[in-house]
Amino acid sequence: MSQGKGESLWDLAYRNFKRNKTAIAGIFILIFFTIIAVLAPYIAPYDPFEQNFLHSLEGPSQKHLFGTDEFGRDILSRVIYGSRISLQIGFISVFISMFAGTILGVIAGYYGSWPDMLIMRVVDIMLCFPYILLALVIMAILGPGIYNAMIAIGIVYIPKFARIVRSAVLNIRDEEYILAAKSMGAKDIKIMLKHILVNCMAPIIIQGTLSIGRAIINAAGLSFLGLGAQPPTPEWGAILSSGQNFLRGAPWVAIFPGIAIALLVLGFNLIGDGLRDAFDPKMKRT
Amino acid sequence: MMSYIARRLLYLIPLLLAISLLVFLMIRLIPGDPAQIKLGEKGTEEDLKRMREELGLDKPLHIQYWRYLKRLLKGDLGRSIRTNNKVTNEIKTSFPATIELTVLSMIIASIIGIFLGVISAVKQYTWIDNLSMVGALVGISMPVFWIGMMLMLIFSWKLGWFPISGRINLEANLDIITQFYLIDSIITGNWVAFKSTLSHLILPAITLATIPVAMIARMTRSTTLDVLNKDYVRTARAKGLKERVVIWKHVFKNSLIPVVTIIGLQFGSFLGGAVLTETVFARAGVGRLLINGITGRDFAVMQGAVLVIATFFILLNLIVDILYAYLNPKIRYS
């Protein structure tokens, strides 16, 4: 995988990524939300659960920068705490799909034959459903709740990872270094972990980053439909769902959480696009 | 070509069977006894036993599935617990609403997406290109239901240009024939109903089109850039053709083939997005039917809606594949 002058694919990708201004903007967005999420208890002006009916549905003011909701709770504080939940959902659900998808993809690609056939047919069937529909079916089975939403979204994205990893494995399965490892008597599991997986990391990371954004949006969608996070959890989709009832008189309840979702997802999309360009400079030029 | 279509049609059978199995198992996986749920809290032990026999729940799983398949082939999807209507009838009325919405938003997304993509490619690295590509990225990053709410806030609540929710103004007195309100109003010549249906459709259709517009614009830009670098384009320019002719006659047509596929494949996200859009705009489509089924634990409705959406999605993918094979002989013979 050498790129000349001893530069590895990773060095080249790092150099390309550093030069990509929009991707760096994405990194800044992610850092911004991470800081907010970590420091939530210190920077949120109010308790996100504290109700104050005397101040319900108040517009943005110096006291409540993003206004208040129907229970008089401070929207800014709820949006700040919401970043913790959305980041968790994004990372955990994509970790589930990445983990399961990678295992399935490596097995299908490395062994071929019937394991490949079996895994890929199941993947095909899962891809017969639009993502949100499959997530809804799983939610119907698991029942509403934020952790179930993470599992549902995690399962929904498994086929994508399985396909990407399988095709990456097929590309390198017959490379000389794999054959050499086999002929030296290395065990399959060692070859898969040490040689195959390491060389499939680039597409997995790119897909992972782009999927986090989609996972956050889909989780917000499930909460919006009343199936994900349940009240009074300050999840952005759930806040939007209650904001819909007051859209005419108190639009701020719905405006700010929506901006937060869009901004965070934009951050992940910028980073994902940047990574794709960085690992595959040819694509950028077209 | 015919053998390719035959192969694809054959492949459809196990897929449809798998979907029916999944939909059948879905209900068995949901915690709780369907017979108990159907009876509610009131049923005695005796009632429960009778209900289980009536629903065939006392039989082994494979027999239950076989019965389910037989009923399915007869077009019997059961009855809704809440309304006691046949699920087939509920789908017959709601599915056309979803199709109307998705087709209109697909048209909007294709026109705007292709236009933006071609302009961005031709004016590569200018402010137009940068603006539309940043716009596309922002578009992909926004949740569809939030876009819907914001459009509703601005154009319905603030400006009053469009109705807030529903499919049609009841005062339009439309005679319903096909359940496709736009078609029905044209057939009956009821232009008041046509206008009302269209005005109810515009905001949801734009909402649903936002993400596909962004996807199509990005795809069109990249394929157009590809074609722009081809030798025949250089030749066309070299022989002195006007730039407009080069772009629209040589570049546009050739860059469109992969875009057509992308548009077709986007239909899945249209259907998925329809679930959320219909909820925001309170449109009685199949997406909303599904959500009502899930939240109301109305299993027959839930199964029916999932089955119809998934089957429709597969058939659509099949059509796209066949169309693509028709346009690109390499696929047919692989």
C-alpha cells in the first residue's frame, strides 16, 4: 500500500484531509458539539427538566435565549443536553452496525461459498425495505424507547457495512501477502484480523462517519413519531415533536432543535465527504 | 433482454416470500398475545381460548404461515382492530395519496436536481457551483420532518398561501373514482377540486423532494463533469458547435443514464420520507396508516402497510434495473 517515498495510504489521506477546508469545518462543528455535550451541566443555564408554568411558551429573551416550551422549560438547556443524547445515538448505533456488518462482510468475502450466499441473501432482503420502514418494523417489535431506537437504527445499517466490507475483502482476498500468510499456516481468524481487516479500514471509516449523520436524523425521526426517546427526555426529535403542536404561536420550540440537528449532521457529512476525498483523490477530481 | 427480465422476475419470488415471512413473524415477535390484545382486558379464559382458535394461534407456526400466505394470495389482509374496516380497503384509499405525493415530489426533485447539477458542472468552481453544492450538503443534513414544519410555518401559518393539512378541501365536492384525487378531479372536470388537491400537495411534495434534490444534484454534477472531459465533447466544441448545443445535446443526454438510476433508487427514500411527511402534514397516506398501526398496536394494519410499501419498493427497483439493463447492454450480458 505504499504511495511512493515510503508514504502510506494513511499519511496521504491525512495530508489530503488537512488541506480540505470544508472537512476541517466539519471537525470544528463536531468539536463544538462535543464540548457542549461534555460541559452540559456547567453551561446549560437551567435544569432541562425543570418546569415553570408561569413562563410557558415564552419567546426568546435575554433570560431564555431560545425561549421556553409548554411546560416553561428552557429550550436552550434542553438543546444543550440533547446534544449528549444525539451524539450517543449516532456513535452507539453506528458502532452496532459497523461491528456486525464488518464481521458479516469479512466472513462473506473471505470464505465465499455458502456463508457468502446466505449472508448476502439476508442482506438483500433487508435492503428490500426503505431504511425508516425497517427501523419502524424493528421498533414495533422492540417497543418505544431511546435504547431500542439505537438498536433499530444499528440493525438497519448493517447491510450497508456488510456489502462495503465484503467487496473490500474480495478485492484483497487473493493478494500475495494473504496467500503468503495462509501458506505459512496462519489461522483464518488471525488472517482476517491482522491482514484483511486492517486493509478494509478506509471504506469502513468513511461509511461510518457518513452513517452517524443519517443515524442521528433517523433517531430524531423515530422520536418525532413518538417511538424513540420518550418525554421528558430532552432529545431533539422529541422536542420537535412537541413543538409541532405550538408551531403557529411558539415556533421557537421547533426551530432551534431542528437547527441543532442540521448543524451536527452537516458536521458529520462534511467530515465523511472529506475522508472520502482524502482516501480516494481521484474522486475529488471528477 | 427477455431472458434478463425472466431471471429478474424469478428472483422476485423468493424475495416476496421472504418479505411475507418477515411480516408474518413480525407480529409473533412483538411481546404479548395477539388474541389477548384483540380481546382487550375484558376477555375470560374461555374467550381467550376461542379467540386463539379463531385466529389460528393454536396451530404450529408453519401452518399458521401457510394459512397467512393463502389469505394473502386471496387479497385478504385482515381487519383493523380500531375501525373494523378491511385492511385492503384502508390501503386502497391511503396508498393513492402516498403515490400522488411521491410522484409529484419525484418530478420536482428530478427537475431541480438535474438543473442544479448540470449548471454546477458547467460552471465548475464558480460561486454558482459552490453555492448549489453547499446547498445540497445542507439539504442532505436537514431532517425531512423539520423542513416540512418550517415550510408550513412560513407558507401556511405566516403567509397563508397553502392549506395546513389534509388532502383536499371538503367543500370541493369531489366524486371519488380512482382515489387519486388529481386524476379524479381531471376525469370529472372538477377544477375547484383539482386546485384544492394541488395546493394541499405542494408543500408536502417540496418537503419530500429536498433530500433527493440534493442527492440528484450531486450525482448529476459528477456524471456531467465526467462527460465534459470526454473526447466527443472536445470534438463537438472543436467543430465550432455553440456551447449551448454541446451542453444540452452532447453532454446532458449522455450524463443522464446514471442519473435515471439514481432517481429510481431514490424512490425508497421517497417512500420512507413519506411516512414522516404525511405525519407532519396530517395526510391520510399509507405512511400515516403504518404509524397509526404501530402506535395503536393495530397489527393487521401494520402488517398490511409494511407489506404494501416493501412490495412496491421491490417492484420499483426491478423496473429501474430493467430500465438500466435496457439502456446499458453491459448489464444484460453479465
